[in-house]
Amino acid sequence: MVHSSACITGVNALSNTPLSEAGFETLAIREGLVRGFEQEHSDPIYATSSFVFESAEQAAATFSGERDGNTYSRFSNPTVSVFEKRLAALEGGEDCVATSSGMSAILTLCLTVLKTGDHVVCSRNVFGSTVSLFNNMLTKLGINVSFVALRNLNDWRDAVTPETKLFFCETPSNPICEVGDIRQIAEIAHSVGALLAVDNCFCTPALQKPLAFGADVVMHSATKYLDGQGRVLGGALVGSIELMADVRAFVRVCGPSMSPFNAWVFSKGLETLQLRMDAHSVRAMTLANWLVAHEKVAKVNYCGLATHPDHDLAKTQQSAFGGVLSFEVTGGQAEAWAFINATRLMSLTANLGDVKTTICHPASTTHGRLSDDQKREAGITASLIRIAVGLEDVSDIIADCERGFSAI
Ligand SMILES: Cc1ncc(COP(=O)(O)O)c(C=O)c1O
């Protein structure tokens, strides 16, 4: 089975520089690029659903895997391969499989490694649709889940059953920025023969590399920071060659494949990932400090704040704290909605990871499908507002928040 772009006759842009010696930002710009016949400088987009062969013999050899080459874009596509190689290198993983969305990446992972009767332990404060996937969809297949507190290692241990095959967590979590100890959670998972998958959406490999702390799989909603400009949907899984071979076999048969155009957008996004993540982090830190001092703020959730309960842990596994923060305004839903409705610059939308700052009310949007108990356990209160700080001038973002507070 082939996923490489080795069939393209061309010159690797880094052919004179060993990739193993290249730094993160160099890999983000050049890894995976194979020039075609035109010697184009920017990565080409191979907008094709299938590939042709010179003979029946060559077609047979390519389909059987005896010969390197692409056959059909549900299985592999050169533009998608560039993104996969680049992201694998940035995460420090052996291989990567791209998918059509972040949710399809999680579903793909689960249906690859789990079967009826198996059990998953998942941190409670993961993305709302991830909770629904585990709770409402996988249970139909007889796959059970236990939700635990991300920070409480005893909870992880206690939730294990003889059927536990997968641990899943998101760190920092959405939207209240709790941080899980990846190394310790991985140790617990491995002690019972389970895999640990980490949703690395908030940090991206620019700020955190979960595989280096013992995670087995990194999962991405590429839709967020990997694109960085809110243009397309996509997802990815990064892990060992063996695991990714199984994941690729699932994608090949079941079809949650990434489109070449989207892969091209993501590869372009990776080129500026480090710069953007550093800039998001600086702006979010400034806004968090400003919010902490505001009289109409009851609580700020940002792990970059020294007062955040997970600040010290975050410093050990992240190089910066990312662009997402949340805060509770004094009052309840009416005050939170009044704040949001009075803002003019920030975009009222559920997406995050964009150069444009976005604002949302998690309890009635991204996490609206959770029960009241689930919301309470995940810290999603009626007065909570999430801001994913973009790359506008931070003084303009603060001025927009002033508009919000003046409506309360
Ligand atoms: C942390 C996290 N994981 C997963 C997802 C799902 O990704 P997608 O929307 O690309 O399916 C999201 C989407 O917002 C998210 O925020």
C-alpha cells in the first residue's frame, strides 16, 4: 500500500539538506515537498480522483502494492501526502493519515482500534461533538465509554475495566483550558495495555508534542490552527507506522479522506504555524491579564496565568499557552449574551484557530447538546464566554471587550 508521492518524478527541495537535521520551522515549510515536471516553487495541487497507468501490468503492480504509486485519491493523493509527511515530521511521529474533518479523525481512530465490547476512558471536558460521538454513536456499536476528570489520575486508574483499549484526552481542554499530565496518563494507559490518543488542536505541534510525552496517537482538527484562516475542514492522526497502516486501511475502505485542495491549504498553513501560534499566545496572555483585572469578570480560564491551577504543569509540556481563553462574566446567561451582542469586532462563531478573533457562548453553542450535569462537570457555566484570540491588534480586541462589558 502506498501513500507516498514517490511516483512523482522530481527533485526534493531539501535533497542537499538531511531532513533529520532541519529545525521545526524549516520542516514546516519544506518537508514533503516534491517538485513536479514544471519545477514549480509552490506545492502543486493534484486535483484528480484517479491516476492512469502505462499498461495493465503496471496497473496490477500498483494496485497490489508491488510498485509505488497512487491509484485513486480515496486511498492516496500526492498533495495529501505532502501534508501528511509535513505534519508527521512536526509532531515527531513516524506517519500521519489525513481525514476529511477532526471528527472523522476521531471516528477513524475508534473504528480502527476498537470493536464491540471494548471500553474507552475519556476526559470529561473534551469538545462537545467528541462527547456525543462516544456517548451516542459508539454506544450503538457496543463500545462503552467512561468520562473522567482530566487532572485526576486516580479517576483514570479507577475507570479502567478489563475491556479498556483506548484513553482519549484533550489538553489544554476546550473551553476551560484545563491541562492533563500526558506523561502520567500515558503511563496508566500503557500499564493496562491501552493506547493514549491526545487531541492536540489547541496547542498544535508548534507548542506541544504529545508523542514526546508518551502518547501513542495525536489527533487534529486541522480545521483550526493548522489552516489558521478558517477556510476548510480537515483532520489528521499521527502515530507509529504500524498503527497508521491500520488507520490508512480504514480510510481506504470507508472513505473519510481529505481532499487535495484542503490538504494544499493545510500545507500552506503549516508554513506559518510557529509564527502564528507564538503571536496568538502573546495576544491571549495580554487579554487574559486585562480580563483578570476587570471588575465584571468572575473568573478567567487561561493556563498561561500564574494563578491557573495547571500553570506549572502546562509549562512542563507546552512552550507557550495558545490563543484560546474563557472567562465568566458576573451574572448569568443574560449578561454573557449581552456582552457578546454588544461586541463589534470579534466574530460570533463556533470556530477557533483563525487569524480573526472569534467569540462564542459554549453553553448554548459548542457544548449545547450536553446535559446540565455534563455541563456542570465540564465547568461550562451559563456566564462563560470563550474567546479564541486572533492576530488583530490586541488593543482593538480589548476595546471590543470594553464594548461588551459596557452592555452588562
Ligand atoms: C478540540 C477540538 N477537537 C475536535 C474538533 C472537531 O473538529 P472538526 O470540526 O474539524 O470536525 C473541534 C472542533 O471545533 C475541536 O475544537
